[in-house]
Amino acid sequence: MTEQTVLELRGITKRYPGIVANDHVDFDLRAGEVHALLGENGAGKSTLMNVLYGLTKADEGETIVRGRPVSFSSARDAIAAGIGMVHQHFMLIPVMTVAENIVLGVEPSRNGVLLDEADAERRVAELSRQFGLAVEPGALVSTISVGQQQRVEILKALYRGAEILVLDEPTAVLTPQEAAELFEIVRSLKADGKSVVFISHKLNEVLEVADRITVLRRGRRIDTVPREGATEEGLARMMVGREVLLRVDKAPPAPAEVALEVEDLHVRDDRGLEKVRGVSFSVRRGEIVGIAGVDGNGQTELVEAITGLRAPESGRIAVAGTTLHGRVTARRMLDAGVGHIPEDRQRRGLVLEFTIAENLALHDYHRPPDSRRGWLFPARLLERAARLIAEFDIRGGGPLTPARALSGGNQQKVVVAREVARNPAVLVAAQPTRGLDVGAIEYVHRRLLAERDTGHAILLVSLELDEVLSLADRILVLYEGRIVGEHAAGASEAEVGFEMLGGRRQAA
């Protein structure tokens, strides 16, 4: 790797009302290296890169690209300077093909007017072969996987000549298998001489893929360290400013009566395919039951059926000893005492245009003390929101801040705060720490254990096997819509992982 510096950010400062997002931050990137930008949610990572990419104007500081000071007023300026950015939430048009998305705005044409689709697909195919980013140029974006969509975003940047590539939380929406494929892609880009800024809050990822690691905390640069010699414990300490327990200790469970009972449940997906096939289990008060499985094995449909978001084809669901008959809606499940931390916070957990206070009140706005006889009391919503913001360490705004303005991790904290504060009899936690940093993960894990210890029943559904093994008192393994294994706490990763991949599969 050459020591030539291709990018410098000097003294970058960005202020918003009531918050300093970046406080005189220095950052540099060398040719042919992967430099990770690590920090908690709200630490200022994305803001710093938005300044670089021309999406945000810094209040102070300067940007230097290949030795020359620059001032970008738009993303177009950054692209012209050879900088590409792949955002956490993709910017693709679902009804267009892969090739059409990649060449959009710089399309090859016939007679200077019409899109030359054949030439566009040829160029995209050549580019995908060059960088080892396998895609199908003619496929509609709406039909390809999330991992494939991310490849399309990377190819969009490379097609426009990017030599510096910014990947903003690139694994936030990927399965573990897709994340491993992404790391190989990053290594191939580095081998081709590209320089990569890898934004993350995941310690294991930056240690696997980065050459150097810069840690931000609350808008300030704490340090820049080489990967050699760095440890998860040391990086976590820099991120959070204190010692962090990467695996939470827990007392033995004290399970009581059954709070959630699922019997012979069958559920179909939107295409009419059976995704949950005769699942039966129970969750007792005072225990955490974890469901482990590779993504796509019926977890989403199972959670939707239990929380009233999807009608099961057959089977029985009982909460606190009461079987729910007839049409079961999300409101009925809430009223029955089921809380739900959804796997997709933006689609199912929040109304992004609403304020934090309004989102925290979504379930109970129609009840005292929030309202009476149809009259809503905004002051009470704001007071409650301020208390929960402090209790759950929600950063980036106050009660009147729109949810859309928060980072992904802080949006997730709003959802967790709302569901836990309702004191549900059963808490269904689907991917409860997706998008959270190490400090917030520790907090959520502690909170879930505290809920268990106060006698609540918790159903934990997570794609992170480490999370299930760490928290669950009992582990159920879901494969192709069936429970194929059950384990007590302390089960080995190898044993559970073997069943997740179809080992010891039950007979159909």
C-alpha cells in the first residue's frame, strides 16, 4: 500500500441547533487503503461523510482531494472529483433494470436521443466482471436481493469513475453471508487501487476489513489506530468512553406461568407460499426464548402472525391464557399485552414524518393520560417523551425532532423505548439491536434481561446467533418454517449453527 494521501478533511465542524455534529474533526485517506470510521450512533460519522460528498456544508474546516483544496456544493461536484458514496438506504429505482439504474444520468444513446439498452447492459456486464461484482444487467431491481442491490450501488459509483468510495453502514441490511461477500468485494476494490472509507459501528467488521481505524465520539475524533494490535475491547472503550461488556452476564431465569402459547401455526407469505409450517412453542413469564435461523426461513411471517400483522392460515395463539379468536389485528394484540419491536424500524416501527414525541405515543395516544374524551394533551406527550429520551439515551434531537432526522440507531432506540415503556406481558423483539452500536447493544441487552427479571415473557428473534446464544434461556431453531431443534442456555454455536443450515431436519 502506498503512503500517498488522496483525501484530507481538516478541522471539519458542523453545527445544528442544539448540537455539534462534528467538532474540528481531522480525517485522511491513503491511496489503496480501507480506512474505517467507527463510532456510536450519533457520533457524527455520516455527517462527516455528507460534508465530503457535498450533501452538507461545513461551518468550518477544509477538504483536500489529491493535494488540492476543494469546495463541493453538491454530490455532482464530488462525483466529478472521483468520489462515490453508497448510502445505508439505497437510492435505486425499483421499476428500472440494474443496467438502467447504473447508467442513469450518463446513459449511452442511439442517435444522441434514445437509450442504447444493449450497450448499457454490455458496459455494466464488463464493469461487473472487472471488479468481481456479479449482477444481472437486465434484471429489475425490485426482483433482486438486498445484497445484489448494494452491488448495483457500488457499480453506479464505479461507472462514474470513483477512485474514492464511501460505504455508509454497508452491512446494516445484509445477512451474515452477504456481509462476508461484501468484505471480499472491498478487498478486491483495494487490490484494484481504490481507496475506501468504511463507516461502521461494528467492531468485528472494522477489524476484519480495515487497514486503519478512526474513532469518533460525540462529534470529536478520539484517535486513529492501525488494525494491527487493535482489539474489540479497546475500540469499544474509545467509542463509548468507558469499559463495555461485550457479553452481558445474566442470572438464571425464574420461569413462571405461560404468557404466550403458539400451537400448530401455519402462515403463508404474500405470494401464497407456506412459510410457517405447524410451529408450536410457548414462552413463560420470566424467560427469554430465542429463535435462531438463517434469514428467510419463516421468521418474519411468524412474528407478523403473533403480532397481528398477518392472518395465519390455521393454528392457535394465546396470550396470558386467553386464546385470540377471529380476526386478530395489531391493535387487538397490543390490547392483549403484546409489545413488538419490529425488524424494520422505518417500515413498521415509526412514522418518519412524526416527531419523537408523537412516535412514542402511537400506541396509547387515545387513552388517559395522553387524551380524554377525544382531546389530546400535547404537553403530556412532550413530558413523557423527554423522560424516555433521557432514559433510553436517544441522541440527535428532542421531543419535537422528526424521527426522520435521527440516525438509524437512534430511530431504533425510539421503538425500543415505546414498546418497553408500555410494560407488555409479552415482548416480541425482532432484530432489536439491528443498526445499533456496541454501547447501545449493551443497553438493549441489559434492558431485555431486566424485563425478563421483572416477570415479562420475551420472544427474541434475531439473525445474530451470538445475540441469541447470549440472551436466550431456551433456543428454538427455525428451518424452512419448522422448529428443528430446541436447546437450553449454554448450547454451542456449532450445534445450533448446524441445525440452522438444515442439519437434523425434521421429517415433512
